[in-house]
Amino acid sequence: MLATLWPVADQSTATLLADMYQRRQTQGLSKAEAQRQAHLALMAQPAYTHPFYWAPFILMGNWK
């Protein structure tokens, strides 16, 4: 389960989740690694460098 610690922006969340699931499916990464790489990709985009867009997400439960 991916949870948030505060309200999130719709567009950045959609971008993050789409990237995370694509990496998981195409590269066979663990949930934690796919999330990590998606976070790094989101942070690299100039519009989403502020922690508001990428910091609220936490992976809970089975992270493998």
C-alpha cells in the first residue's frame, strides 16, 4: 500500500504512480526500488523539485 502523509497534488501524484508502476512492470523491480526510482525521476523535473510533490509518499506493508 502506498500512503500519503498530507494532501497531494493530482498531476504530480499521477506522474509518480504511472512511472512507478511502469518501472515495476517493465523492469521487474521491487515496489520499494520502483518507488525510489520514480521519486528520483519526479524530483529531476523542474516543476516538481519541491518536497511537497514527492515527500509525502510512504510504502507500507509488503514492500518486495
